[in-house]
Amino acid sequence: MRKTTKSPSEKIVKDIKRATRKQYLSEEKIRIVLDGLRGEDSIAELCRREGISQGVYYKWSKDFMEAGKRRLAGDTARAATTDEVKDLRREARDLKEVVAEQTLELRLLKKSMVGPSQQNASHSPVR
């Protein structure tokens, strides 16, 4: 049995196809799966119309059903989206800045309330 190796041009074409493949949003996947569940068209016709393979449809369908099953079982945890993570990181950074500013203001306020003679006394060695 002879192993076939792909030519450089075949690899380039495959890479281009992979890079230009349509990316489906979760809302689009849900719509397509629900269309399939309605049964108005065959899965083959639905997949042809949407430009996906039947294998992709059935994977999305399985993922959809599993997510629904987990949700009904009370598992409400989900993965955060990239935008949500960015927003949370930005919020954490902003909160850290506020804490730093408040800490600095508190130190300055304490220093202003303690007189210069008390500051020197507090730093001198105890006799």
C-alpha cells in the first residue's frame, strides 16, 4: 500500500479553504438546529441550504441537546465569552486603581492629622 503525500499546492489550497471557512455564531447554530428539529425539510436539504455537512449539523445538534440537558439539571455555569473576560479584566483593573487611590488618600490624610512633632517622636527610639 502506497502512502500518498500531498503536493505543496494541495496543502496551500487546503490551508486557504480552512482560513476562509465560514464561522457560525452560536445564534446561527441554534437557528439551524431548531430548523432541523422542526422537520419541515430533510436534514440533507437543510444542510445543503446552509452550506454545512450533515456531520456538522449532528454535532451541533448533540451539543445543543447536551447543553439543554445540563441546564435542566441545574448546571447554570457556562464559559465566559472573550468580550466578557475583557470587560471583567477592565473592571478589575479599574477597581484596583480606585483602591490604590483610596489607600494613598488615606495615608496622606493620616499624615496630615499627625503633627510634625508626633511624627518625629514616633520614629525616635524608645528610651
